[in-house]
Amino acid sequence: MLRNTKDSYGLVARLLHWLMAILIIGLIIVGLIMTELPKGDLKSQIYQTHKAIGAIVLILLIFRLFWRLINPVPEPLSIDLRERLLARLMHLVLYALIFIQALSGIIMSQAHGYAVSVFGWFELPTLVNKSKDLAEAAEEVHEFVWIILTIGIILHVMAALKHHFIDKDRTLLRMIKGQ
Ligand code: HEM
Ligand code: HEM
């Protein structure tokens, strides 16, 4: 089934979850490596790819939030009310951090005067004009927020594994298989 129900994730939500997880983890690793490379063609090619994939993540995120809005959100399986609220809060925090990380990257690039092209297929609309101060502020955000995002992802994965191996419920399976 494409759509979610009150207790299962549909195919669209599951594909978006796993595709974005791979892209985001890849962006963090590549982001950290690329900044250490010596100046040259390879470095600028990797920067272009990082920016294009980052832009794709932002577009997917907007679609994912829209899809979440027009679908039921499966109820967390935990019985404990605090755990259920924490799970929901954590998901919203993850969405917010991905949004800030991607948007700060785009603002940083545009404020430096570089357009953001997605593999030459299309360019993102210009959100900000060239400004050294804004570029530096966005860079500081981009170089910091990924750390909080990484901590969030680690806690999120630990929670998923706790559900699977300790609580032995279907939280992880329903994100993999739907039911
Ligand atoms: C969720 C999406 C993204 C993630 C997880 C991510 C992650 C990262 C990380 C971990 C770094 C290294 C930071 C450091 O050296 O401290 C980085 C650097 C960078 N990212 Fe992203 N990024 C994302 C999206 C974007 C986007 C959309 C753009 C631009 C369109 C972008 C442009 C850059 C640039 C230009 C750098 C190098 C900054 C520098 O030279 O100091 N990123 N990114
Ligand atoms: C970059 C990495 C990841 C991000 C940003 C991420 C983000 C999210 C978000 C935002 C949700 C909530 C979906 C919704 O209801 O709107 C979610 C659900 C879920 N994620 Fe992840 N995730 C990541 C990686 C992983 C990994 C590696 C695992 C497995 C080990 C995992 C397991 C799950 C499970 C089981 C759920 C369903 C939770 C529930 O039913 O309450 N995630 N994830």
C-alpha cells in the first residue's frame, strides 16, 4: 500500500525514510572529507555533488512533510505515554535539523555568490543576495548543526534497536516491511 494507516507505514513513507537516511549519512561523511581535500578539480566536483544531493534532500523533505500531513501518522508502539511523546518529538526535531542543515548550505552558497545547480538539470531559485556576513553566518550554522543532527540520528537508531531487540515489538519491522 502506498499510503500510511494508523498503524502501518506505506511504501512512499518507507522509501523516503530509507532513501533520505542513506543520502543524509552520505552527505555528512562526504561533507567532512571534502573540506579536507586540496584545492582542485576533484574537490570542486565533490562540492558540486554534495550541494546537488543536499538540495535534493531538501526537496524530498518538503515532499515528505507534505505526504505526512495528508496521511495518518502511525501511532508509536510503546505503551508509555512519555515514550510516545518523546518519539514524536524526536521525529519532529530530526525533520527540523535536516531542514536547517540543508537550508543553511543553500544560503551559504548563494550568499557567497554561487548558484546551486542540481547536476545541471535545474537551478534552485535565488533565496538571498550576495553578502559576506550572511555567508559566514550560514557557514557557522552548517558547520555546527550537523553535529546535533548526528547525535539525534545515533539516539534514533539506538531507540529503533531497543524496540527491536529489547522490547521485541514491530517498530523497526513496520518501517522496513510496512506491517
Ligand atoms: C541535509 C543536508 C546536508 C548535510 C547533512 C550536510 C552536511 C555537511 C557537513 C557535515 C559538512 C562539513 C562541515 C564541516 O567541515 O564542519 C558540510 C560542508 C559543506 N556543505 Fe553541506 N550538508 C547538507 C546540505 C548542503 C547543501 C544543500 C549545500 C549547498 C547547496 C551544502 C554545501 C556545503 C558546503 C559548501 C560545505 C563546505 C563548507 C566549508 O567549506 O566550510 N550542504 N556539509
Ligand atoms: C539519517 C538517518 C535517519 C533519519 C534522519 C531518520 C529520520 C526518521 C524520522 C523523521 C522518522 C519519523 C517518520 C514519521 O513518522 O514521520 C523515522 C522513523 C523511523 N526510523 Fe528513522 N531515520 C534515520 C535512520 C534510521 C535508521 C538507520 C533506522 C534503523 C536502525 C531507523 C529506524 C526508524 C524506525 C523504526 C522508525 C519508525 C518509528 C515509529 O514507528 O515510531 N531510522 N526516522
